[in-house]
Amino acid sequence: MDDLKQKYLSRIADAADEAALEDIRLAAVGKKGEVALKMRELGKMSPEERQTAGPALNALKDEINSALAAKKEALMDAALDERLRGEWLDVTLPGRARPMGTIHPISQVTEEVTAIFADMGFSVAEGPQIDTDWYNFDALNIPGHHPARAEMDTFYMHRAEGDDRPPHVLRTHTSPVQIRHMEKHGAPCRIIAPGRVYRADYDQTHTPMFNQVEGLAIDRDISMANLKWVLEEFFAAFFEVDGIKTRFRASHFPFTEPSAEVDIQCSWVDGQLKIGEGDGWLEVLGSGMVHPHVLRSGGVDPEQWQGFAFGMGIDRIAMLKYGIPDLRAFFDSDLRWLRHYGFASLDVPTLHGGLSR
């Protein structure tokens, strides 16, 4: 055993790298190493011999393992010292230029939309993302049996048993902001309400949380003609295409009457969508004249005032304008995606300077 001890301690001390050290470990204390073979011989010894040889072999194994660990740590320290000698940094040198962060396309498009409507006299209104079902549904003429009020479509907040307060929901649209604005400011008004909304849906074109902007204009003689002009001016500015054509199709929304879905002119060329040309049509938003019930809910007399409203998905129009194929990528927090689709932090949208890069 003394010969084994001297043999392997000497080899460990002379090991030049971790690979050589691993070979020594296998030869000494591995499953087929010399120490392991000696331990197998214990079964052939008498009890008296085992009492002497067994502890000695265990002590030899522990000593070799300790020497291996110490040598491995020494080799690692030596490798680190070598790296530090070769990889050094002069801290007196000027810092390296770092790329600036990028603005998320949703933030950029929200600013673009705000700039366009601000030029047409619309102000921005905001409201809570958690609201009562009265503001989210009842005030907007959405009856209790409407499918949108089912738990499979809407996120309801938890209520303790016996709690008789009105149920709260994660808002399914920014329309509650319109009610709150009318309650506080009355008529006339001209606002847009951008913000996050929530619905229980998830696929390539739907996510549980997405971004929406709604518009509301109320005055004494507003008509669908005013709505059409506002939307066409918006599309022309946003997509940067003059004379873009729109198509209004009769539809039904509980909060507007009459209601219309709005399509914009487009074409598909070699699999690429082009806005403002061709014979095709693409649906982009819903709109209509504000229902009298909605006006009354906001404290506005429908006998004296009337107005139009519209709503569109910010994520959706961002996808159309910048060619982003999958809505879910907006929320993946992938920095590579953001570097590709993001905007310079100082690229502030203005109508006179240009909306986008």
C-alpha cells in the first residue's frame, strides 16, 4: 500500500492538465483501478487480516481522492491566472459605444395613431383596466345573455362567497373609457381611448391580452359622413398611401346603430399584402353611430346629441403596416425579434417629420 500511495501521489503531483488527472483517478480509484482491485481481495482474507487491511485501503483511497481534488483546484487556478494574463482590459481607455435600446412596435404604432388623431382634434382618454361589468357591458347596451359576457370569453375577477358588490372584469374593450369620459366631461367631445384589453382567446391572430384604440366623437350634427372622412384620413396618414379607398359593410354591434364594418383596399402580389391598391378588401375595424342607450349611460341626452364611434386593434394594424406575421411574437420578449422590428428610441412619430422610419 505504501508503494501504491507513493506511486499515485507522485503521478498526481506531476499531472500537467485535468485530462491527465482524470486518467490517474481512473487508474487508482476507478471501478477497475488498483485500489478497487485491492478492496475486492478483502473477501479472500481472514477476519483478522480484513480488520487491518480494510481501514488501510479506505485511508489510502481518501488520501488519493484528496490529492486529486487539491491538484484539480491548483490546475484550475493556474488556468485562470493564465487567462487573466492574456485577457486584460485597460480601464483607462474610453468606453465602447453600445447600441441604444429599441421601441416596441406596439408603443410606436400607438404613438403614430395618437399623432394622426391629435391632428384631427382628438384628445387621449384613459381608464382602468379592471372595471365593473356595468361599465364594460350594461352601459354599452350589451345584454346579460350576450355570449361576450360568458366566462369562456371574459376574465372575471374572483369574488368571495356572499360578496354582493358588482362583479369586476378585465375590460374586454376600451369602450368603458367612453362612458367614463362622457360622465365626467359631457358633450361635445372628441377622444380616442388606446390601451390594453383582455379576452380568453389564443392563436396566431388572437392573444389573451392585446392592444386596442377606440374613437368617439359627439356633437349636435355628426353623421356617418363625418365618420367616413375621419377614417379615410387616418388610413391615408397611417399607411402613408394617398387616396386609399374604404368600404363600409352593414353589421351589428350592441353599442352602435347603424353599425358598419370597414374594409380597406388591398391586393396580394406574390404572397405580399399591399395596402391602397388592387381589387381586394381587408377588414380592419368596426364602427357606427353611438346607440342612444350608450349616450344615456354616459349622462348625455340622445335627443340633443349624436356621435360616431369606432374601434380597431393596434396589434393588428401594426402587423399590416410592418409585415409582422404572428401576433403572439409581440409578447414573447425575444430581443432578437425586437431588434429586427423595433424602432429607434428617438424616432418620435410626427405628421410633419414622418410617422415611421
